[in-house]
Amino acid sequence: MNPLSFLLVCFAGWMNRRQQAVIEYLQEEVRVLQEQLGKRPRFTDDQRRRLY
């Protein structure tokens, strides 16, 4: 494996861990909202468009 490939693999692994941390944070946020609201949050079409 050449040095550039090694750096790219390291970077990809780091990005994967960062993305997983964000996903876990958002899942926990939804869980807390569900707990507070007593149900799953529902978004309007406009709110959903702003999310994506």
C-alpha cells in the first residue's frame, strides 16, 4: 500500500466514525423528543424540505 492510499484509508475511517457519531447524536435527540412529546415527531412537508 502506498502512502497516499494509506492516508486515504485513514481519512475514510475517520470520516466514517464522525458520521456515525452524528447519526447517534440525532437518534438520541429524536428519542428525547419522543419522550418529551409522548409520540414520534411529525414534520410538515416544508420542514422536511429544509432538512434535506
